[in-house]
Amino acid sequence: MQNLLSPHELAMLYVVQNAPQQAALSDPETIQLQRRELITLILTGRGGARLTTTLRGKELLRRFALSTKRNILFDDETCIASESS
């Protein structure tokens, strides 16, 4: 059985996907996500390094986003948002 991501790890996964420059390489969540192969460290040409989301990490974010996606139903005069099941 696989362990679930903590809320902090899930938040860090979003940060790495959307604003990798704000993710610290030494954060415990970052280290754990690297161990789970959800993010990886890429060396840049200038001797620096940056974090990026792996395909596995991107797939997890995609699936999570689909489970909370809202469907928008349009009427002539109103717009109703409903949770998809």
C-alpha cells in the first residue's frame, strides 16, 4: 500500500509545477517528492539547478484537478456551477 501525500507535499507539488523558483531544494516536502519521483532536479547550463515536475507528478496533478473540476451549465439568463461526479 502506498502512502498518501501530506497536504504540505501536495501544496509543494503545485508550487513546483507553477512557480518552481519559489521551492527550496532543502524543504522536507521537496525531498520527499523527489524520493517519490514526483519532482526532479535539473541542472542548468550556468551551474545552477531548478526543480521540475516529472510525468508522474504531472499525472497526479491532472487527476487531482479532474476530481475537483466544476462543470459550468449555461442557461439563457443564468450560469450555474455544479460539482462533477
